Amino acid sequence: MSGARIAIVGDGVEAWLFAALFRQLSRRTGTLVVFPPPHRREIGRIALPPVVADLHRLLRTAPDLIAGFGTPRHGIEIAMDDGSQMLIPYGSYGDPDEPGNLVNAWIRLCSEGKAPALAGLSTNAALAAGGSPRPDADPRLLRSIVAGWEVERERYRAILKDAALARGVECSGSTFDRDTPIDADLIVDASEGHAAPQSETGWHGRWLRIGTAAHGLHSAEPFAIAAVFSAAARLASLLPRPGAMALLAREYDRQLAIEMEGMEAASAMLERLSGRDARSVALDRHAARYRAAGLLPADPQPWTRDMWLSAFDAMGWRPERYDPNLDRFDTDRSTRRFDEWAALIDRYLPRRP
């Protein structure tokens, strides 16, 4: 289907994000036409997870353009049931060029009841608390900083629409109508839940639901943004010739199911941290594995291992053992590394007076 005609139903951030990304990833082959739904777009602000840095590079969107109207976001802020605030920081614990070393050592010490507080080991937590990097900050600290954004939805949508139109995406002169057939090989529902004509999730026949329309998650954390990014990449790699469409649609749905389980578990975790009794079989499995063997989720969406560790620690969950295959340092050396990293944060990211 290199010359496929693809219709995208939607007119918000998710629709234009998908249109721009898919057009870029598919090397601008085929025809993409956006059909706005009859419903009014949402307004206000939207939180963007750190993955937007990758998609902005892909779309050649200048960082200064987003910084001009956006606010950096250093993690997920959660209102706890006792009235306090907690943060699941983005970024890594320790030097990201030494992946997992600090986290693995922390899990081991935690299983022995000797682990230090996590909050003092995160550069993103220091930034969220009012810290500001010194000009001479240690490069390792700067590498560990990962930021998302909070932006005005309508201005961000306009940037994405411009990026899509500049790449040859077309905008239909008529709105989407459930009763009017659309002439397309594939119809992507990116309407954020407003236009889906069927209840199935994923790719069925000529219809493919993505983002909010597929996941149905209405958390304050916009997992749908990351889901749209992965949907565009997944479809670009799997879009087949007509004869193989059903076969690769099944593979698309297999990959989607893995992603949906991770996002559903993370959404349930946010609800539990907020004091709500959210049921999630996937989250219960994650918790059981962590408690039994110190194993953190390793799926690519929606959180890193470091973010899951923050959430588990906030819930008060403690591992009974750790994976000895990940043991790199003895207790004394690990403790010194924690102290050294915390000292670097205190020295180079002082809080503003």
C-alpha cells in the first residue's frame, strides 16, 4: 500500500500529530486527508511527556518555538489523599550513561532495609523543587535531566497542523459524517474519542483507532500523546499491500496490546497514589514481581524503570530480594555512590532563594 489513501478523522492535537509524524515516517508516500469531526475541539492546556523531544526533532520543530509558550515539566505531580503533593520525576537516578547501576544498587539496599531516600537522588526532583542548574554543573547531572512540557493546546495544535500541511497532508473541505462513506484504504480515528463508529480497540477492517480513541484513558497524564507517536511508527513499519492487510493488522494489535497493558497499569497507579481504589490486574502483577524479586517493568511505554521505582517507593512497596545478576557494587561502595550523587545535586542545583 505504498500509494495508499489514508483518511484521518480528527482536528485536535492527536490528529495533526499523527498526520505529521506518519507523513514523515512513511517518506511522504500515499495520500493523507484529515476529516475534522463536527464536534468542537478542546481548549486549555495540555501536558506533554518527555517523548515529545524525539518527535520535535523528527518534525524539525525548533525547541525555542515550544519554549516560547510552554512551561517545562519535570515530572508527574500527584495530589495524595492526605493533602500532600508527591512527584514521580522524569529522568534517571544517577548518570544515564551508566544505565541502571544506581537503581539496581538501591533495590538491593532496599531489600536489606538500608536504602537512602530516593528524592535526594533525582535531578528532576531538585528542579521541580525550585533548583536551578549552575553554569558549571557537572555534565553527568545535566545528562540525567529529562523534561516534558505544558503548553497551550490550541497553539500547539497549530504548530502540528502547519508541520503536517507542509509535508503534503490534505485537509478535507467537509467534516466527518458517520453516515457518509469515506473513500480511503484505511481510516484512522484520531478524534480523541468523539467519532469512533465501532467499539473495538485497535485495527479492524478499514478502521484503526489511536490515542485517546484507542486507549480510553482520561488521566491527567496524557499517555495518548506517547501512544499517537508509537501508533505512527508502528503503522509506518506495518502498512502492507492490500493482500497482507489483515495479517499485519493482527501484528499491529499484538504490539498495541502490550502498550495498552503498560498504560493501563500506570494509569491505575496514578489513581492509587491519589487515594482511589483502582483495579488493575497488570499493576498487581507488576507489584507482585517487584516485591518478590525486585523486578521493575521494562516495557517501553509509558514509564521508564526509574519512574516505576518512584511510584513503587511512594506506595511503600519493598522488595524481598534482588536480582544478583545486577549486583555491581558492594554495600559500602554503593552507599558512597549515593552520597556522591546527592552531593552533586546539592552543589550544582541549588534552590533559588
